[in-house]
Amino acid sequence: MGLAVKARSATPAPEKPSLIRELVDIADYISHVRNEIAALRANELTRDRLPMAHEELDSVVQATNAATNSIMNAAEEILCLPDDRNYRAGVEARMNDIFEACTFQDITGQRIRKVVDALRQLETRLSRFATAVKARDEAGIDPAEMERRMRDELLILNGPQLKGPATPQDAIDALFD
Amino acid sequence: MALDLGMPILVVDDYQTMVRIIRNLLKQLGFEEVDDASDGTAALARLKNRKYGLVISDWNMEPMTGYELLRHVRADENLRTTPFIMVTAESKTENVIAAKKAGVNNYIVKPFNAATLKSKIEAVCGA
């Protein structure tokens, strides 16, 4: 019996320290992930930053619409001015309206910069989080995105090109000559 | 052959400012009879109620795009000869070729100017 006890204590259970090490590693990882989730500040993003970006972009759309309408109104009024001695004064008054309408760009530029900053911050945080948790994207494409892509492909919706038209008007004209 | 300035023209674009710009350019060219529609579906409804001398359409609209509208027009026995100009920011060669195959009469890339619009209308309707 004494031998048996001796034999048991002489053979250490190798799993135990390894299991403890693994549990410690898991606890460390969970703690690390919790820190990374906290650093993501998801609540701040969904409560403040993203709604702010929506509001700013809505304001930009409204401001550009208002400015475009003012400019179009002034231009249409100029086209309808009677050709008399008041013509120049009439044109000048409308030109001032156009200059005034163009001031929208200063404000919309600032609004867009705020949105760009918010997106950049979101990108930085998501990228840091993805690296920290070694995130991998789910295989395949999101069904909604797939549907959108299929529609775009079927209806040849490429959208405007970033650096001007992909095919210049002259080249298009050549196809119709 | 001179342009028929009395012919009704249908402008199809979902962006109201663009409709307004094209309307003003057409007015300067002497066209007074201009209607508009905000997508292909609304345009088809208009085309079935009035005979237009020209359709000027954008490509990227919802629910029905200008490309689909063009194919509907060319497939319709009563509409198939209606002159059709595409005015769009879709500037890839594949778009132009697809539109040409579908029967578009001319193709203008946005942004464009009055002279371009005039020359295309003359090429399509004045020849």
C-alpha cells in the first residue's frame, strides 16, 4: 500500500498545470477582448458619432439643394429679364444672390470634414479590434450585398467614375458616327 | 431638315435639378413642350398617354432604370421608333455599347453643356 501511495505521488498528473495554464490563457484572452471591446466604444459610436454623421450629411444634402435652387432661380430670372435700361441692375442683383448661395460650400465643407473624421475614427477602432481578436470575416457574401451586386451587374450600374468619365464624349460620339 | 420645335420632349431623371437644367437648356433651344418623369415606370406611363418626339433619359434610377426603359420602348410596337437619347454619368464603354445594342440613338455623358445637347438633338431629330 505504501508503495502504491509512493507510486501515485511519484507520477505527477501532467494535465493539471497544463489545464490551469490553458484556463489562465483563456481568462487573459477574455480580459484582453473585454478591454478591446471597451476601447471600441460601441455605445458612443451608435449613440453619438453615427447619428451625428447622419445629421451632418442630411444637412449637407439640404444645404446643397437650397443653394442649387437659389442659383437656378437667379439664373432663370436673368433669362427672363426684359432687355431695357434696368437690365444690368437686374443681372447684378441676381448675381449677388448667386454669390450668396455659393457660401453654402464653406459650411458643407466643414460638415463633411466632421463626417470624414468620424468615419476615420470608426475605421481605426474597428481595425484595431479586428486585429486584437484576430477576427475573420464569415465566408461568402452578405445576402443583401449579393442582391445589390446582382442588380448592378444585370442593369450595368457602374455609377460615376472617380476621376471623371471613363469614356470621353468624343470616343462615345465615334461609336455613333 | 430643321428641328420641329413644337415636338413634345420627355425628360426622365430622378434628380429634379437635372430635370430643371435640361428643361432650361431645351427652352433656350426653342423647345417649349417638355414633360418630365422621375423614373422608367413613370416615363412609360407618360409615353403611353402622349406621343413624344424625343425621350431624354438618365440611366441610374429606381425602380426602373433608363436602360430598362429603353428596352421597353424598343420592344413596344407603338413606341419603338421614338428617338431616345441617354444622358448619364454611366460612362464605361460597356454601358455605351449595351445602350447602343438596345437601340439608343445617342449618348451624352454628364456633366455636359448646351452645345453637346443641341448637337445630339440635331443629330437624332434633325437629320
